[in-house]
Amino acid sequence: QVHFVESGGGLVQPGGSLTLSCTASGFPFSMYSMSWHRQAPGKERELVARISSGGSSINYADDVKGRFTISRNNAENTVFLHMSNLRPEDTAVYYCKRHATADWGQGTQVTVPS
């Protein structure tokens, strides 16, 4: 059974940093690309960043490039999202996902007050 444990969300002031983590189980983690998505109130869920199975290929949404960094530790079945220079518009629930499947984490709230 596929399962994700997400952590690291919280309240942070503009310009601050947070690192989200997502630990997976129930599938061969090192064989899958992983991604982070977010959903702000009243908006559709959107892709934030994606990392290939070995970590050599990475993509970011335009509005997080240069501020967010996705990484993974295949030995620990964990994918990370380091977020810096956070803005109020980054406020959302952040989800990890096994790429090309319908397997989602439970989500973790990130709040950046204006």
C-alpha cells in the first residue's frame, strides 16, 4: 500500500525559508520521479517542482525558479522541497506525488502572511 508522510509546513514570515519532506513507502521509490504540487484557496492544484528517479533531471514552475529547490534521498525514500525567499502568494497546501500516478501525500500547510 502506497503511503506518504509529509512534514515541515508552518507559518513563516515573508522572506523566510522552510523545508518540506515527504517519506514514501509501499513502492520502489528509487524507480519513480517525484513531484511537489500546491493548492491555494480557491485555486487549482499546480505543479511546483519535479525530480527524476535518480535526481539528474529537475523542473520548476516559473514562479518558484531560483527560490525553491527539490531534492531526494533514495536511501531514505524521501523527497524534499527547500523553499526560500517565501512570499504571501506561496501560501498553499503542499502535496508530494508519485509522478504519473494518482498517489498523493496528505498535504502540509504553508502560510506566509502579507
